[in-house]
Amino acid sequence: MDRSIQVIAMCLITNLGLIFFLYPADIIASLSTGHWSAVLLGFVIHIGMVSVYIKGLSKCAPKNVIDLFQSAGNVFAFLMLLPLAVYFVMMLIITVRAYAEIVTMVFLAQTPLWTIMLLFLALSTLVSLWGIESLFRTSMLIALLFFPFLIIVVILSFQNVDWHYMLPFVDRKTATFSYVFHRPFLQSLFAFVGGFLFLGFIPPYVPYQSRKIIMASLLLLPFFLISVYVPLLTFGENTASKFPFPFIMAVDTVDISWLMFDRITIFFMISLLCFVVLFLSLVMWMTLQLLKRSMHFFNAPIASVLLAATVFIVCLLVPSWSNVEQMIWWNTYLRLYAAFVIPLVTFALGVSRRRKEVIRP
Amino acid sequence: MRKCRLLRMALFPLMFAATMALSGCWDIKDINHRSLPIVMGVKQTGQKYKVLLLIPEVSRSEMNIKIISESGITINAILDEINKSLESKLDLLHLKVIIFERPVAEMGLAQSIESFMRSRDIPNKTFAAISDGTLEPLFDKLGASSQGGGTQLYNFFEKNAGWSPEVVQTRIWEVYRSIDSYTRDVAIPSIKPGRTTTIESTGAAVIKNGRMVGSIDSEESLLYNLFKGIGTQGKIEVMDRATVKIVADRLTLSSTLREDQATINAQLNLKVTVLETVGDPSNVEIKQEIDEQLSSRFDTMLRAAQAKEADILGMGQFFRNKLSREELQHWRSKYYPSMKIKFKVHVIIQDEGQLKIR
């Protein structure tokens, strides 16, 4: 059965959950004019890697990444996938900690962090325990429930834009791509990398058509641009660069007198937090898949609770927001590894396997 | 599988408990234990700030208004002090208007605006206003007319209530934006207690980089709103020979830059209806009169603003495609003072009311 729609929903959800918070600040910090170039560059990398990854996987369908890597030798698989597992765990820690902080900054000022983190982790552990099929069904449900809110808020966020802030369109830094190897841009890849690696883990449980997924990924481009440009057009570059969460600030300025709710930001936050919880459960499930393959004595419920507990404890040990930012930066190498090495190796393995099969059918 | 089910059964109550605890009820203070100020006033005496808060108190039978004031070194210190001595929790989430006394604006608003933007509870779409006189009489007046439950000042600015096109609407985030902007300054409406009404509009203060550098009157505020893109529908223009009401407006702008000389071509299309005539003016005469009146008013306003190097109309925005970022930094000092503007008014008399014009 083709479950492409569910996979597309999941793809959109996981990316959208990551786009609107940290990504705009990173892009705005990486350039002073012509932010479109950074967004487009990131997006081209994203689409390129997704296509390479999916292509490699489709060559050896219906195997998943772990099967594929193991077919080239157990030691090889272990060495290649270990950094990926570490990356996933790091991502869990960063996401849980960062989003808990965002929640307290934006609307639950009184609530202690640990409760929010506990809620995130408890929910995502539970969802991941129910298995991948139910995870994808949940994604459909969440998409149906929250996309309308999200779309409305995104449309309303244009209330205060001044299109003149789009200009100047280009300058030297933009044209020469000199921003690429600097910290803010590399950090901004966070939003891209998180959302596509799962495509390699879900076959044969959730079959999908690769072409549709790539087409659907293109739908994300407007959201990437909006998340950066709405704050820029509302505040101008000088002011937008001062906010840790520029898009949230821009949504906060929206004033709709006929709406009975004073702040539409809350709707926006709630929908995105649901997306993030789903994202967390997905990452948790992937991490467990990796752990289970490498260490057979792990069985699902105990392992997932252990994983959640570890993540929770590490999250408690992170004292401040600047530490979170530091962790995002430390994670850059692993992120680049996950973004480039894994898709390319998958592709190489897929192609070589195909060749072998053709030679001796 | 059984183990899994057991674990699920154990997890479920845990989750349920966490959800209960996290449904936003953590350290909850009920609405009757909160004070929700609507208006905040900020004044400065020497090195110290003084903050006034207008808090409506609603009981079952009547509506009272409480005015609290406190002074201290910073605004947040004062708010903390007020919170300490208040029997309920001070919650600024529904603050609607912040009024600065004129001397505060002249000294510079940057510090206080920044602290309002940074704070988690003050919404960044709170209106900013400047009080022409001292704050106390204004607050007394607001407190005395308790009919609206303290919301008069908010309604005064709110577009779907008492707002009129010559009142400038400026929100905290707009002031904050202008502090660092190269190409845009802002006007903050100025008010004083009215003689017969609660509040009277006295025009607006011109704010450059967070500091008040001048003022514009109500008629000029209309032009400011026009350039900001807020409709001027309903404004009544009184001239020597006729009185008209603006029904629709459209402003088109284009900019040119030649050898560092910035020029703006502005074309204002107005649709008006005639309310009153003195003598027997013809359509052409009325049109001409409107044109002359608006153009001369615009010229005075722009010249005054240019002299102060305060770009309240945001004209610099139209040169963003012609100047690089480095050049834009010097927009206010280098290009703006010598900027020329060709302001043309094209008037259409949509109808002449219930009577014909000759």
C-alpha cells in the first residue's frame, strides 16, 4: 500500500516544526542583505541531498538504511551509523531543551523547565512506543488539525510588512557566498537536516513513492522564505537581527481587532509544538532502531524509557540558553556528517548493489 | 508484548498527571487575584522615573478605577515595588497604552522602549503616546470618568472605536524599529486632558532615534497617516470657500536619485464629497483650493522634518533600491535634508451632496 501522503505530511510537519524558531535568527545573522541567497542555498542543498538519499534507497528497495549498510559488513555499518546515532541523541537533547526554553520565553513564564521537558519526552516516548505505523497515522491527524491554524497565522503575519525592506537586493557578501563557512549559516542547516533522514528508516514499514516526496519538499520553500522575510520586512534588518526568535516577534505585532483572541502567537506556538513532539518521537524511534540493531539485548520499551531518561537528565544539566546555542554549534560536525555523508554513502551503496544484482541475477 | 502493555499502563497515568500539571495551571493566579492595568504612564523627575498605572477594578455592582503610582530608578524596579505592595499580582499582559511625559521623550525613549520589548508580558503592540502636560491631571481625568472602565484612552486609538484619521497610531514595536532604522523615523501621538472630553489630541511628536526632536500638529498628522498608508477616509477639510470630506485616497510614489540629489514624485489622488460651500465656488475652484491647502501644509511639514533630519514619512524606504547599505546609513544626514519632493494632488469630487453646485 502506498503511504506517500502520510510520509509527505510527516516531512512537512517535521520541517515546519524546526523552521520557525531558530532558523530565521541564524539566517538573519549570517547576512545583512540578500537573505534569499542563504535561504535558497540551504534549500538547494536540502533538495539535492534528499534526492540523492532517496535515489540510493530506491535502488535497493524495500531495504532501509540499516539493512543497506549492514549488507556491506557489520563493522562498516557500526562505524558509519554510530555518529548518526550520536547525532540523533544530540538532536533530541537540543530540541527538547531549546523548545522548553522557547515555551517559557513566549508564554509559560511561570512554569519550570523540567515539567515542560518531561511533557515533551513523555509524549514522544509514548508515541514512539506505539510503532512507526501509528506514528505516521498521527502525523496525518496532526496535519489535519493544525495546518489550517498554521496557514492562517502565516497569512496574517504579513499584516505589518513593508516590502521596501526587501531592498537592497544583493551586495558583495551575498554574491560571493562568503557567509557559507561561518557559524550562523552552518547552524541554520539544523532546520534542513532534521527533517529528511527518516525517509531511509521507514521502508519497508511505510512504503512511499520517491518522486512525490521530492515534489512535496518543494512546498517547504515558501515557508523557509516566509520565516526569514516576514520579520525582515516587518522590522528591517537592523532590528530583526536583535531578536532571538524573529518570526515569533513578527507574529506578535499582528493586531486583529475582530478576533476575540488577543495574541495569535499562541495558536501558532501550540501547533508548532505539536509538530515538534511528533518530530521528537520520530527521532526517538529512529535512534531506537539503530540501538536495537547494534545491541540486541535492547528491547523496545525499556530502551526507549532509558533513552528518554538519559535525554531528560542531560537536558536538566544544561543551565542556560547560551549553552543550548553552544550545543547546537558543537553538533555542527555531526550535522554535516548526517547531511552529506549518509546520503552520499547510501547512494553509493545503492548503486553498487544494483550493479551486483544485474551481474548475477 | 505483555511487558510492553504493562509499561504503557504505567506511562499513561504519568503522562496524564504531567498533562494535568502542564495545562497552563502552573502557579496559576486566578483572574480575581490579578491586577490588569490598561494604561501605564511614565515620567521622569531628575534621575528617577515615576510610573502611574490605571487599573480598572470590576465588582459585581460597580466599576472602579484605581490609580497607583510609585517612583524608582528603573521602570522594572518600580513595577516590582508596586507588585510587592499590591494585594494581587500585577499582570501587564493586557496593557493597552503607555504614555510618556514629554520630558521623558525629549531625554530619549530608547532605554524604556527596549525594556518593554524585552519583557515577556508587555505585548509589543501596545500603543505609545506622549502627554503634553504633566501626567497626573490626565490620569485623574481618566480615573474620574470611569464609565468606559478605563478603556477610553485605548478606544481613542483603536481603529474600530474612537479613532479618527488625524490621530497617529504608533505601537511600541514601531518605536523600537525606528530606533535602529537608517531610513525611518516615527511620530508618537501627543495628547492632553480635554476641556469637555476626556482626552484631546494635540498632534504628534517627531521621534528620531528614540528622542523627541519636534512636533507636528493634527492637520500634519493626517498627512503622516496618509504616507503610512492608514486611510484618511472621513477627514473633513475646511477651506475658505468650501468644506469637503475625504472619501478615498490613493498615494503613488516614485523616487529618482541623480548625483546624490534625491527626488520624490508623489501623486495623491483624493476623492471628496462637498459638505458646505461659502459663496458660489465652482468645482474647479474647490479642487484648486484643496490642492493648495494640502500642498502648502505638506511643504511646511516636510521642511520642518528635514531641518531636524527626521524622516518620519519614511521617504528613505523608497531609496533602498538606489543606495547601498553603507550609503543608507548616511541617508538622514546626507541625502534627506536636500531631498526634493514634487507633491501633486489630484482631486475628484465624487458628489456634491444633496444640493447641486452651479
